[in-house]
Amino acid sequence: MNSGGLARKSIVVLMLFCIGCATPIGTRDVGVRQSYERIHISAVNEDGYSAASALVLHRFFLEEAFKQDPDKVIATLHDKACEDERRDLLYTLAELSYLSGEKALRLIDPASQEQAGRYYLASAVYAYLYLLGTRGGDPPNPYDRRFRVACDLYNAGLAQVLALREQESKFKDGPRQLPVGSIFLERRIAKFPNAQEGFDAFIPADELSVYGLTVRDRHPGLGTPFIAVAKKSPDSPVTRSVPGALFLRVEGDVRDLRQGGRGLMELYSAYEARDVTIDGKAVPLEFDFSAQLAYSLNQPLLWRAGSLQFFRGEVVPSGIYPMQPYSPGRIPVVFVHGTFSSPVWWAEMFNTLRADPHLWEKYQFWCYIYDSSKPIVLSALHLRESLTQTVASLDPKGEDPALAQMVVVGHSQGGVLTKMTATDTGDALVRAITQKKYKDFKKLKPEEREIVQRYLIYKPLPFVRRVVFISTPHRGSYLAGQWARRLARSIVMLPADLVQTTSELFSTAEKIGMKAVADEFGTSLDSMSPQNPGLLALADIPLAPGIKGHSIIAIDGDEQPPDGADGVVAYSSAHVDYVESEFIVRSGHSCQGHPLVIEEVRRILLTHLSR
């Protein structure tokens, strides 16, 4: 066979061989999910780097070198970034630094832990320069996958720095070593009142998982979210905390780090700022509101407070507790809990409403804590006085018009207390209980007349403009029967000062003809009896002019109004004619966390803003 024929045979054999084998370059069907898993690989979620960093390493033939000597490769890329304007070098430095920090963190010796902190800080610095630096032409666009990963590298790197450093040195000015060069960090309390003096600890929110809340309200942006834990006050057994963000602002560019760069560690309260300005552009800050809320509620005393306060009196001092620092210009929404309850039962509603950016901007949320076993007239007076004192102390000159647009939301017994902030009763309660007019009590001493006025005659609070009743027993609860009321009277321990106040009230009550009903005011269950004439009279009094009201009524079952009940309160008791809207939810009595109830409250708050 000649050479030409041999060559043709060889080509045919080679073609047949190739047909039966996989090609060096091609595709394989792995499905969309697995394909996206590979696309999303980065140092933030895997023990490896992204395809974008692989491209840079391949460009300079450094893949194998990084496996052998990561520090040397990081130094090499750093020097190249000082000369090479391509921005992807900064991205790769951020990712490789973070990956090196993760590996160092697994080692338990102190030197490795210290080195890990340097890598993490370097990752945040390089990520900042990639995202916001002036070198490298136009900044990356937000649709670039590297942009998203760089945000995570920046935030996670700062979170690790915050977690690793000793508490007392976290925010001190001074130089910090980096794998290449150093950076002098200066602390700046940008918008965070009492950021150092008033707090014991700063806990990275990224270290915590959250359970028990449906929504994790995390405001996306740059900066690592943290929880500032307040110093414990001797007057309160409850630890308070505030959500915040640590933002590292890097001055200059990557070329400054060899000689020593400069950066600002800026602290922001989530209630004071939502973004920072870099070169005239607004950059959103990242906050984790739900992590802070869940952390603050992870105190057993708060969950036991409802029953403890009912049976033993004040465990947590009664009063107004802002769920956030006072913010002038924001309308207060006050949550008032019910019997055997406490503010923790508002957590789901508060967490969801605060996640709405429009509501967050326009409202601030407070709660009222009280001993729910007290007669309603005593709790109502305390609520009114607490609100009045709080408004006066926050705005003594009356310069904040938002405080005069208050919304009060009450559940169960709390709804009855809420009604007593928004009603002009005249002497209707006195007449209902005594069958006499107030002006006919001419033999009362001045101090006795004052007692009657304080506890039985109400004017609307001038700053309350809207109220919401949730599962409210306006005409009493069918569970507050005679047996339950006797039992409550026998086991509830009223504080000494309350016993004296009650005694003075009852003594005056006898003088004005209330002897027959004086025994009906021993506890809040007596106050919520369906036979209580004062409660029934209150139910028929409309809201004061200029105050809007809304009812949210739970029916646990398929009954249609006017039938149905929630297990504690019947629809016929919760229904009143003088509200602007009535919303029925298919739920049991404790419906504050029901998504439809929360959505209805959101609608009401938006309506309040529009008017």
C-alpha cells in the first residue's frame, strides 16, 4: 500500500476514534440548579474561590502558586494592582484574602487567629476599593456577579473582624497590620448616640441565627450589622439593645497600603441613618433588625412577665417602653397588651411592620407594660399618665407635631384601656354605676371628688388621633364568670401601694352609692365581667370627635357575625358601631401575630398617614 493510502486509512481510524470519545471541550447537561450552584461558588459560601478570581490567577499563571504559598501570591497580586488599572485584581485580592482568613481561623493557636483577623480586614479593604475606589475606571455595575460577592466579602470580612477582636479594642484608634502593608483606623461615631459609653458589647448579627420570627428583616447594603447591648440598668431587670452597622471607609487607594493607608470605622444606629455618602453618592447601609429583636426577646423574664405581673404585681416596672430610641418627626404607635400578656406578643407585628420602609420612615413603636390583674380603672389611669409624661419628657416645648398624631393599638383588655385614652365619658360611668349624676354628690370632700374625677370621668388625650381594637371585650368576656373572678381574687397578690389606692377608691365608692358594686372591682377580671355596668356604659360611648377607630375581631370557626367568638370574647362583645372599619379574622383570641391582622394594621397606619 502506498503512503497516500496509508494516510487516508489513518485519518479514517482517527475520525472513528474521535466519534467514540468525549471531546476536550464541550457541554454536559447538569440541570439549571446544579449549574447555578457552580456559578455561585465563592469564598463566602465555599472553601474555594469564584470563576472570576480563577480567571485572574490564570492570567498571571498563579493557580498552583496560590495552593503552595497564598501569602506570596496575595503580595504579587497586590503589587500588580498598584500598576495595573484593571479593577478585577482588587476583587480577586478581596476574595483570596477572605479565603485565607477562613483557613487561618480553623487553626486554634493565637498567632493564626491574629493572622485571620488581618486577612479578613484586608478582604474588607480590597472589597471597598473594588466597589467604591477611584482606580480602575468606572465602578462595577450592580448586575455584575462580582459586585454582589464583593458586597458580601466586605460585610463578612468586617463581621469577622468585629467577632475576633477583644471588646475593649474593637473601636480604638490605631494601626492594623494587613497581609500586605497596614492601615491606620480611626473611630468615628457618625450617627450612634452613646455608642461606646452606654453599651457593654457589640455583637455581629451575622454570627446569629434567628428563630421564632416569620420575617428576617435585614436591610441590604454595605457595612456589617451588629447588636449594641446596653449596660444593665439597676432600675430595670431587662437588658436593652439597639441595631447598628459598622462601616469602614477607606481613604486613598491600594498603592497607599504599603506605606500605611487610612480608614474610618463609622458607627451608625439603624434608627438614625439608612445610608452613607461616598463621593456624592448614597450607599445603603446593611442592618439586621430581626436579629436585634430576637436577641432582645431572648430573656426568659420577658416571656414570664405576663403571668408573673398578673399574679404577683410588678416584676417589670409598669410604663411606656420605646422599642427604639426617640426619633423626632416619627409618629408613635403604642402597643397595649392584654390580660396575662406582655409586649413579647407584639413581636411578630412589630417585626413585620418595621420591615416596611415607608412605615419605618414615618413611625416609631412603643409598648406599654402593666400589671394586668389591676382593676381596669387603675390601669387606664396609669396608661394615660404614662403617655402624658412620656410625651412631655420627650418634647417639653411641644415642637414635634408627630407626637400629636399618636396611634394606640390595644389587644383584649389592652383594647379597653386604649378606648379610655380616646373617649369623653362625661359622668356617664358615674351614672351607670350609681344611678346618680356627678353634680348631685355635694357632700364629697375635695379629695374624694378628685378620686371620682380621676377614676371615673375621662377626657380624650390631646395627642391620640387614632385607635385600633384587637379582640377587645367592650361588653365583657364570657370567661370572666363569677367562679373565675373569685379564684383570681383569692390568688392575686396586689402590691401594698395598690391595695391602699384601691381601698381609697372603694371607700369613696361607698359614699357615692357604689357599695353594691364595690366588690366587683377587685381585679381586672371583675372589671371585664359582662355584668359590670361601668364597662357596658363605656362600650356605648363613641370615640371623641377627631379620633378615628378601627376594630379587628377574631372568630375561631365558621360562624358569621353577629354569631361567633374567639374563645375568650364573643363577636357581639367586640363589635361597636362607631369605628371607621371592622375586619374579621378567622383565628383564636391571641391573633396579634396573624399575618392578616398585621396587614390590616399596616393598612390602617398607611391610611393614618394619608389623612
